[in-house]
Amino acid sequence: MLSIVTSIGPLLAPLIGGQLLLLGGWRVVFVALTLFGTLCAVTAFLRVPETWPKEKRAGAALGPSFAAYGHLLTDTVTWGHVLCGGMAFASMFAYITATPFVYIDYFHVKPQHYGLLFGLNIVGIIGGNVLNTKLVGRVGAMKMISAAAFVSVVAAIVVAFVALTGWGGLWSIVASLFFVVGVVGLLSANCTTELMHRYPRNAGAAAAVFGAMQLALGALASLAVGFFHDVSPHGMGIVIGTCGVLTFAGRTLVMRSHASPVRV
């Protein structure tokens, strides 16, 4: 359920930011971020207690902490989860970066209608995560990862095909993007959970490595979209199609190597 917040955040941010700009320009955005960040910090300090027993906490020394990160990055399974969950997340960042130009400038969607098309994918992510909470207890996280990665690669290839050929126009892109983005939260949640289960004594490090790599790949995807930018959907299709293929490659890596001994 927590992954819903993480996944929806990047989708809600542009919509909220756009409304803040109407209030008084770009400075209002930074004022709002400062106030919200302060509120989060104070609330966490006052209302969120430490729940992990002292005897189970790892040492706070920097050396062992960085050693744990290095240990994680030598594990093939770690890279499988990073590719699978991270490249799916990257496809969402490519979508966020490209669609304002593709929808408004190329397909001439009215700016006030763009928010509606953008918001469809919030519904998709919520739906994917609700489905995950219903099924993961019965079928297991690995099967959910496998199925979601398959949906991701098929939808991403469709996006690439439509973007490069123009077949089906706007609504074909909107429909296929719904599935590309809809499984992002599901993959992030299950990949993180499986990685943390693999490293129970370094679960925090596992989550940190996955989250950092996920955001880095998202930034790279946005950069790649900018490199191909020509208003047309071609660049978006190429980047999202590539992300989909790499998502499935990560899934394959996880499935092949996940039976290897757990490295605590």
C-alpha cells in the first residue's frame, strides 16, 4: 500500500504544481515545498516512533553501511530487481517528461484536457496496487513480478510501435500507456519486498539501493527523452520501448537467479 504513495507522487506533482503556478508564479512552488517539507519533518519527529528493537539494529558506522551497499551490488538478484522495478519506474518518468509535448503540441490536446488524460494513469496505478494486495498473498510476489513485467513489456512495445508508425493515433498511445504506468507501483512494491526478504539483516540498505537506483534510472529516462525531443512521439516511444525490454530482462534475471542462496 505504501508503494501507491511513492508511485502516485510523481503523477500528482505536475497537477498540483500547475495549480500552484496559477496562484503566483514559480516562487509559490518553492514556498509550498518548504512548508510541506517542514511539516513532514516535524510530524516525523513528534509522531513516528522507532519500532525496531535496539538489539536488532545494525551499527551506525559509515564503513559497514557502505560495505552493505557494495555487498548488495555484487548480487545478480539485486540487479535483476533493480532492472525490473527500476526500468518500469523509468518508463513512467519518460511518460511524465514527454506527454506534455506529445499530447498538447503534437496531438493538439487542449491544456485543460491534458490533466484528465494524465490523471488516468493515477487510476491505473491505484488499480494495479489494489489488485496486488488482493493477489500477492495467494500467488506470491515472484508470480506477480513475472506477470506485471510481461504486461509492461507488451504495453511498452505497443507504445513504441504506435509512436513510430502513427497507427491508432492518440487513443492507442493513451490506452497502452495506461498499462505501462499501471504496473509501476506493483513492480516497485514486489521487487523491493523480495530484495528486502533476501537481505533481512540489511533490509534498509536493500530498500535504499533499490530506491536510489530507481530514481537514477528515472532521471536518465527523462534525459533520454530530452535527447530525442522533436515534439513528435518518436522519442517517447523509443525510450519507453527500451525501458519495457529492460524491465523484462530484469524479470528474466530475477527468475533465473532467485533460487541462489540468500546473502544476509
